[in-house]
Amino acid sequence: MPNHPNRGGGPKGPAANPAPEDIRAAREAAGLSQTAAAAIIHCSLRGWQDWEAGKRRMHPAFWELWGIKTGATP
């Protein structure tokens, strides 16, 4: 599925999947553990760990929710 947004050549910009290093940097900038960060956006700890490790891509909606709830500008 080359045209699927979570696989390869998806959208760039605000609707793009964040990079694992950006996810970790945002969490650390907020001074939160992975458990606390996951709770803020209502996802599992394992999901958050997989996003930071690059095993899964964070959906742009979660990234946007993170920005709304933390006041960060993703």
C-alpha cells in the first residue's frame, strides 16, 4: 500500500507522523515519564514505548493531541 499515510511516502508537515526522536524529545521537555506521557493522550505504555523506539509510527492525531494537552507545539 504505497499510498497509505503511515507507510513511507505519506504526508509531510503538520499531518505527518512524528519521528521517534521528536516524540522522546517532547516527552523529556515536558519532564514526564513514558507512563505519564501515555496517560495524557490515553494510550498504553507499550504503545508509547514502541513509538519512541521506532517500532510503530505515532498517528498524527495522537501527536496533535499531545500538543493540545501539553501546550507544546509539535
